[in-house]
Amino acid sequence: MKNLVIGSEGFLGRYLCKFLEKKGEKVIHFDIKRGKKEDARYAKLPLRGIDKVYFLAWDVGGAKYLYKENTQLKQLKWNVELLNNVMTQLEKAKITFVFVSSQLAEENTVYGITKKLGEFWTKYIGGCFLRIPNIYGVMQKSGEKSHVIEDFVNQVKAGKKIKLLSGGEEKRQFIHMEDVCELMYKMDKEWISIKEVADIIQTISLEEGLRKMIKK
């Protein structure tokens, strides 16, 4: 299996690439951090011979970045350009792909609206999207784009008392990197009908019944 990971050098992307390689699969890295030629807003994607694409590239960060007033227009332009270029090429190539969305897709924010747009686009060209909550599992330095768990751990490691950006009453869901990668790995663009599910269960039930009869 040959995979293209768009956003391969990001927070989740680096972990996903290692995860796929451990599965014995080939991974093609693609990320603007590797050079301007891999800016997915404009670049031609290396889709020849690719079996599955993981679309992770996005202008994203923790709450300190996502909701900052002076980043909103930049996020909007960046993410819309990404969608237009990547989705157009994926539609023509007709390759199995997973678009990584977020639980924040329901929020009325630039980040949420552009993720929601990506979900619709994915649906209409036959891909599959995955909404994920806050990810943890790999430490990163605290900064404008770092996430809450890493910020808390870094403060404790530095011998400081944890400082919250708010009252801390907000409720969030968290998921480990490994679990996210496993979900993406198992996802396909094909949906299954309720009738097919019923047929599978019926078949398994009949086979189990036959095995019990044979044992008797």
C-alpha cells in the first residue's frame, strides 16, 4: 500500500507517517515545511501510484491561535486555498482519501466553518472524513500553536503551577495519537448499507450455528 500524507510534518502527520511505516506500508511525505514546492495550496500533488491519501494539512493550532482576532483572515484564506487545490486534484484522480476534520466543525468560527466546508467537499467527491477531538500523545514546546495538555505538562516540568487561560470550566474530549491513526488507517471511502450489515451478521450467525452442530 502506497500512501500520500499531506501535512506529513505536522503535529499528527509525523506520528501518522511512523504509524503507517510500522504497518509495513510505503509513505510519501508532503508538507510545506519540507520546502515551498510542497505548499499544498498551489502544488501539483504526487498522486501517481498512490493508493490512499491522508489530508491533514491545515492552518491550525491551540486555542491561543485559533481564536486570536488577527489570525482569522489568514486562517480563512489559507484553508480555503488548501481545499480548492487539494480537493480538485483528488476529485480528478478518484483516489481513496481521508480528510481530517475536527469536533470544532460545528463552531461558528473560521476554523470550524472551513473544516465543515472540507467535510461537505469530501462527501460530494466520494472521500471519507473523520472528526476528531483534542489530540495528545506527542510533546511539543509551548507556544502560540501548542495544545492544552502539552502546555500543562510543560509548566509542571518547569516546576511551575499550572496556569489556565480561562476559568477552566469548559468541557473537552481528548484522544490519543495512536487511536486517531488506527481509525484513519481503517477508514475507506466506501459506505456500507444497513442491508449489507444485516447480511453480514446473518451469515456469521449461520456459520456459528453450523460450527456448533459439527462439534456436537
